[in-house]
Amino acid sequence: HQHLTFKRIRLALGDGLKSIGTGKAGWMEVELSSGRKVDTEMVILSIGVRPENKLAKDAGLELGIRGTVVTNEHMQTSDPDIYAVGDVAQVTSRLTDTATALALAGPASREGRVAADHMAGNKKAKFPGVIGTSVVKVFDLTVASVGMNAKALQQAEIPFQNVIIHASNHAGYYPGASPMAFKLLYNEKGKILGAQAVGIEGVDKRIDVVATAMQAGMTVFDLEDLELAYAPPFSSSRDPVNIIGFTAANILRGDSRVMTWDQVNTLDRNKVTIVDVRLPEELALGMIDGAINIPLQKIRQQVNEIPKDRPVLLYCQTGQRSYFAARILNQLGFEAYNLTVGYNTYLHA
């Protein structure tokens, strides 16, 4: 959102489209649900994808989710002599084992190969389903995802946990390092359910690694041990994929307690102590309401300033220093939690 605003794109979030009418001098007037009116020369409606299924309907083929053509693992329709591939074909989600529709070129190409092989007599040719790996460029940013996001998991009533890290695309001491926000969703056994990442460089390769791990049935514990290519211009000795694996695995093993940004405003300030472990000069960026400042470097010396009879939430800019602080306090007998996303994400969210 910040990047779009920087590129002079205005956002009307939490609003809706009410009507499109004729404006002044041949322009169109768009009225939003809030009553706000905007004059524009062009309107682009990007509100979903519908399959062109008229031929399938006329052929009497069985239709499935959102009007897609029902297919089996060989891409055969309800008429075994007719095959369907691409955006019109209903496929299976490898995460939920349920029917879904996915309008992406990569799966469509592979579906076409399976169909061709099966037609040519290779009866073992099967399409294994989809996990939904995608990437898009938004001006200077890359946004990529794989699997299910939090909203989809909630709708499917699938229990999950998630972590967010902020990392650089390569070693920070090498010129040109850029920040990356990386989110991983997983269940209590460590099964990877999805991931999203946003950054300038290196985003696509991290999502591709997670996508490969998901298809191989790997868990967050396996991400810890992945041996990935490293040299300072390309990555860090601990790649962001390793780091997000460390973070998720630490939580599942009980090595660390965490809270996410959306839990902060639900906390009763009279029952929870919030500690900002950044340096005093960083506080100009803002603080969480009700927090006290004890820099990480002084956490042991000033530990008596923190009540021990209540939970403690610690945060820094990105979550790394507060992780160290939380480990220190837990070792000293506190019930300490780390704000995994840090103040950086909390502020924007």
C-alpha cells in the first residue's frame, strides 16, 4: 500500500463500487458505497475469472465449481473421450484434497501434457493437483505466494499458525541489499500450508523453494536444514527460508512464545506488560500505546523494572532483538512473548 501511494496510486480500501455513470467532458463518474464520487477516464473491473464453458455445456459435460468442467486425474471429463485443460478445468487442491479452480499458466501447461500423454496411450499419466504458486510485479515490488492464505484457511476451518519475518534479500554488508517481508502458514505438526512474500528482489526464488518443499511433503523443520546457494550478492549464510523455518520450528518446539500484530490491540494493558527493546533514538518512529522502553542491551540490568506476576510482550523494529529479549526473560522465570512481526509491520497493519 505504501509503495502504491508512493507511485501516486490512491487507494479506497474498505469501500465498494456503487455505480458508474457519465461524468463531465466524456469522463465517467464512479460512485463508491461511501458516497464518494471520482471522475475517471478509464475503469478496469478485475473481479474474478469465469470459464468459457458453452461448448462443454452444449456437449452435456458435467460442470463443477464456479462453472468449471469436472475432470479426473487424467484430465478426462464426464465423457472419457473428451478432455479439458486450463482455466476451464476443475482440478484438485493438493492441500485440502477438494475440487478447486486455478487460472494459472503453469498448471494449465502441465495439464495439457498429461492429457496429451493419456490420449497417446500412456495410461499412467496423471495430474497430481495444484497448490497455487503465483507471482506478480507491482511497480518496483515483487509479490509472490503459494498455497493457502489466512482467509482461505479460516474459511476452510483448517487450524493454522503463522509467522512473519523481515529479512534482506542478500547479505546486508554487500551493497544493494533490500528488505523482504516473508509470511509462513503451517499447522501444529509443522505441515506447510502456505507462504507469501513481498520485496524488491529474491522474492520469487524463496516462494519457489517453499513451493518445492510443500510438494515434497516437507515440514517447517525441514526448512531449517535446507542447504541453499549462498554468496553475499545472492543470499545470507542463513537464507530467509532457513530463518522462517527456525522461527516456526522454535514456536512448535516450545522454545519461544509469540504474539502476532493483530493480537496486540486485544491486550488488557493492566494485565500485560509491553516492553519496547529498541534504542531510545528509535522511539521517534513511534511506540505501541502503554509500552515502556528498556533497550535489549540493558534488559538484564533493568529486569527489576518488569513485573514478574504478569505476561510480558516484547517488541523491536523487526522481531529479532525482541526474540533475544524474550529468551532472556523466559530463562529468568518470566512469561515472555515476542511480537514476531515487530513494530514495522504492526505500524502499517
